[in-house]
Amino acid sequence: MELYSAGTVTAKTRQLAVSGTQSILQCTVGELFNNFSSLVSMLPADLPPEVNNKLETMNALFENSRKLFSGLETERQRLRYLKQNGLVLPLSYVIGQITVTKPDGGRVHSDATAEYVPIIDTLMLYNKKTHTYNERAGIIQGYRDTHRYNDSAYYTENPSARQLILYHDDIEVGNPLGSRAGVHKLTMFYVAVEGFSSGQLSNIHLVLVCHASDLARFGYGPVLKPLLHDLEKLSVGVKVVAADDITYSIQARVEHIAADNLAANQILGFNRSFSKGHFCRFCYADAETCACAVIEDPKLLRSSASHQQDIDRVETDASWSKRTGVRERSALDGLSYLSILDATVPDVM
């Protein structure tokens, strides 16, 4: 899978970019240093000690600027530096086979792939992080402040376990108004860790990328397979030896699925049309009822038991979907601990 619609960014291209940037920097710094040296040569010889110290500091700064890319000249050096500073490299995996039409009209079979950023390695970055908000009684600032968390036997037995929010949406990397809009559309999956500032991009992590067309063709099962496998392991606990030779135990569970209404209904297996039928993830109200209802009707609320019955029924009778809005079994049902109805959250927009 190529993450760049305009073509592959090769190692040679990256090398040229680094070399060009380094040349520009050296030329700029060299010109500044020459002008600085000319200015210094005009100064009298008997300068005060503090002025000489400042001049020596300036010379050192110029010299260090010339070596700004020292140790980063090659692709291997850059990758090693980035990995030492928290970069988690993605893994490519096959999700199915597609047929590609060549410029000459011929057709060949090719692998459809996705990119997975191992979530276990990402969560390793949180071993030395602490929560960034202060808990206040009576105020819900995050999942840890809810009754559901405090009444959970799992978190009582595993207080260090992380709570995860899984988010996904499509992005258009080409011209969204052009004639080929949608051809290079990508579906992005992100993970955020509860208890850390959600307003900081450093706490929102890309975990999986695939072509939106491949997701529509093969479904969520093949795409999410490596992520769900690791999430199931994390629920039990994973022991990982870090670079400092210290063994860490990591536990985590997905508690929320955040997305816009269309994406949420897709990944959770509900109706994808919002103009008719039953599309609500929380109740059985149809489109006509939703258009005028202002008060919740307890009799229409979905439950875990009724949702499971709907899934079992729709797998043997596809027409049952029209009565309930449940289209298919969600790929997230592969997580033994996750309740689809408890995990979904409303899209306020």
C-alpha cells in the first residue's frame, strides 16, 4: 500500500531532501558567519572579557549549526534516531486480492494491503507518563470518573490497565473537488488513551491505515484483524522488554468507539442510511419517530440481550435488518470483553 497518492517517496528522494536542506543551511550559516567575522575584525583588540566570551559563544553556535544534520545523513541513521525518540514503524499486511488494470488494458491480480502501527509498542510510550488531569468528586472529566469504571471488577483487579478510545474516519488525500475524488481516499484508525490530555496530538496515535475502497470491498474483519488480535492480548496483559532491559506489563481495553454517525454505524454493524428505517444505535425508533421525538421512550431502548438476538436473527434472515436496523455482526465482536452498545457514543455534530 502506498500512503502517498502522488507517487512513492523513495529513500533516494528523502536523501535528496535531507542533502538539499543541509546545503541550504550550510550556505546560509556560512554567509552569516562570514559577515559576523568581518564585523569582529573591525573591533579593537583590547575587548572586555565578557565581550570575548560572547564572541566565543557565537563562534560555537555557528560551528554547531554547520553540523546540525550530523549523524542523520543516511536513511538508517535517521530511522535509528526516530525509533530512539518514540517512532513506532508500521507493518504492512495483506487483506485480500484485487484486480488492477494496466495502462495497456491488461489486467493483473495484486495484493490489497493495509498498514498497522503495533498498538503494544505505542502503549509502551505510556509506561513513564502520568495522568494530566486532577480527579474532582462529582465531576466527570473522563471514563475513570464514571460509575461504569468504578463498578468494573476488571479495573478493580487491574488498576494499572489503560482505557482506550478507538476512532476512525476517512480522509481525502487528493483534490476533494476534482474528477478523481475518492480514488485515493484513505480510512484512518486512531487510538487515544484515557486519562491523558485529549487536546494534545501527542496523545492521539495513528494505529491503522487502509484504502477506503479496500475497506468497502473486504469489510472490517480482514482490515482490523491484527489490531483486534493485539487488543485481545492486551486485555489479559502483555509483558514487554523495553530498550532499558526492564520488563513492563501492559494491560488495556477499548471502552469507546468514537466516529461520526456513518462511520460508527458501519463499524458497529448498523443501518447506514439515515433517511429511513431504524438507524439509531441506542434505540429502535425509526426515522419518522426520530424526526419528532423529544423525550426518550424506555420501551424502545436497545439492550445487549436484544442486540444479540437481532444479530443471530439477521444472520439467518437478512430482511430482519429492516425491522431493527442491525445489518451485520460487528468485527469488534471479536473482542471478548467489548459490548457494542456500551462502547458506542453519540455524535453531537
